[in-house]
Amino acid sequence: MEHTATIRDKIWAYLSDQRLTINKFAVLSGIHSGTLSRILKGQQAMAMSHLERITRSMGLEEDYFYSKYVDECLYDSAPNWRRLRPFILRSAELGRLDCIERLVQSLLDNLMYGPLLFDLAEELFQQGKQQAARILYENVGDSEKYQHSERLALCQYRLFEMSLGDDPQKNLLAATLFESYVTRLSEAHQLDALRQLIHVYYSLHDWPKADELAQEMHRLATIQYNLRSRSDHRYTNDEILERPLYYYILYAQLMRSCAFEELGDYKAALEFVPLYTDGSWIQEEGEEANRIIAQFHEWGTANTYLIRLMDGQQDVLDEYVNFVSTRENEIFTALFKIVETANRYQWDVDHILKRFSAYIPYRRYAKRNKQINDDHHTRFCSELATYYLARRRYKGNEISMRSVDLSAKIDNGRNVIKGTLSVDFEINI
């Protein structure tokens, strides 16, 4: 069998070529001469810090020996987590996913490494190194697929989060694959998972499903909040939640209201508004609680106008416009709903489009869920095109909106106009 040169072989060859002694190279690399001697003689494993210093001293790229180091860690010596963990972290930083893949697949032959690799995946996920984290989650999840463990569910949850993007159909697939794991998560993780699932189905216009998930979020959050409120109950999951528990209770009611609004049941939608604007039951005090309560109250005020508008009550139109005019983050949603309602009831809203012409097309989304905002933008473009085309107004000089991007990329028949339509509209007011 042909001998494959090891890292030690390469170092010995370098020392010979450069006519360096171990002591001289020890000085150059900053490694103790005794330690370096034992490493080169195979009497001591090479730590990640040693590898970095040796590679740098030889003038090589940092990851030059990485593939060989994987072999050394796995086959030439017993795997040692103190060596493997920093190597995986550095491989993630340098994009050496191939090395991570080889290591992880071999390590998981020993299930002892499952918890260690999962914790490392969580660390990488929090650092934003999602490609590396994905490899760890996929392999840990595969190793535990018959265990029905919470760790398996958490792996699937992270993979679901990382799969969400701009493609609604891919988001649906990710949601479908993940949904059965929700109940295996801790109750704290379930709330954030349900919130993200609601966003997926809301953006897909599956209002009944969004409402079903919102009901479950409300049930779980209420149970947890009541338990935590008991003086004899110690709640330990606050650090896991992205937001306070009461937020999820209010948010669930908000999303239920939105679902009924989209279904055209405006009476039911209005009945939910007081349920997320009344924060008198919230026991928490302080700046965060006041800010969240105020935010939901503001949303409730805006949505009350909006629901009445969608119900055909034209008398609230000007009042609603004045309300949102001082709230820049709400203007896009308002324009979308106003144009949608104008198309439904054949209203003339040219004066509103003229007033907010600088916001068309509106690209600076409010700080809300991107999936929902992207969906709203696509639908807005379609509604705006319908409004213009119905009035056959393409000429004029009072206001000009050039190259309105009417991209309706969702292919499930929801939009009036499909494909991509770029038009230079000039509205004749």
C-alpha cells in the first residue's frame, strides 16, 4: 500500500529542506521544544493551537493541513473532544465544511458525541454560521431519528428555521416536515416554533391553519403564564423565550383577528381586538412591559380602522389615513389595504395615492416578519396594477411613478397579475 504523507512527515521534510533543528523551529513557532519534539516523534497528539503555529511558521495557508488533521484526529489517535471542538469551530470560520462533515459522520458512530455536537451546533447557530450548524444538526438528528428525543426535535426546529427564505413553496415544505416535531419541544421552544409556523401559513394565505396554530399558541402561553404566576411555581424557561410570555398571549389573539379579517369575517376580527389591546391583566411592570402593551394597543387602533374599512365603511377612510400618516412603518400596509378595498368597492383613492406617492413601491419594510411583508408587497403590486388598469389611466403630469415593479412571483393563483409586469404609470388625477 502506498504510504500517505502525514503532517509530521511534511514537517520533517520542511525542517530538512530549510536546515532547521527542532529547537530552532520551536523558537520560530513559539512551541516548547520538548513539546514539539514529542509531537514530531508521535509521542504526543497535535493540538489545534500547535497546528496553527506550525502552519503559520511554515508560511502555508491556515487550512493547508486540515484534511490530514481530520485523519489524525480520527484514525491516527483516539478522538479527543478537546482537540475536535476548536478544530470544528475554526473549520466553520474558514468554510471548510468538508472537514466538518467527515468528522461528524465518523464521531457519531459513538452516540456519546451526540450531545456534544448538538451543543456545538447551537453555538454555531447563535454565531450565524448556519452552514456548519446545519451539518451538525442534520447528522445529530439522523443519529437520533429513532429516539423521539427533545434533542431530535430541536435539531428539526433549527433546520426548519434555517430553511425559511423567500420561496413560499419551500417554506411550506419546511413547515410540513417540521410540524410533527413541535409537540416534542419544550413548552418554551414550542411558542417560538408556533409563531414561525403561523407566519409561514399566513404568508401562504392558509388562514384556517394560521388560526389553528394561533389557538394552540394562546393555549400554551396561557398555561405557562398562569403557572409562572403561582407563588409556589419556579419558572425556568424565561431565558429560552425570545419574548415575554404575555407577548405570546397577545400575539396569538392578534393573529387570530388577522386570520378572521382575511377570511372576511369582520365581526369576529373586531371581537378579538380588545383581547390583545387590554393589558390590564399583565402582572409585569417596567419599560419592556409598557412598550409591548403600547405597541399592541397601537396595532389594535390601526386594525380597528382597517377592519371597518375592509367591511366597506368608507367614512373611516380619511381618519385611517390621517392616523397612519404619522407612522411611517404602517404606511405600506395601509396603502395595500386601501387599494385592495378600493378595488373591491370601486372607490376612488387617487388622492391617497398622490399623497403617499413617495412610498410606492414601498421597499423599507416595517420591523415585522419578512415572509408576511414579502407576501404583502407582491399582493400590493397586483392590487395596484388592477386599480390602475381598471381606470385606464396611464397619462398625466401631476404625479409620475416610474417603473413600478409589479412582480407577482407566487404561482398559486392568488394574484390578479402573474409573472413580472414593469410599467411606467402616470396617474391622471
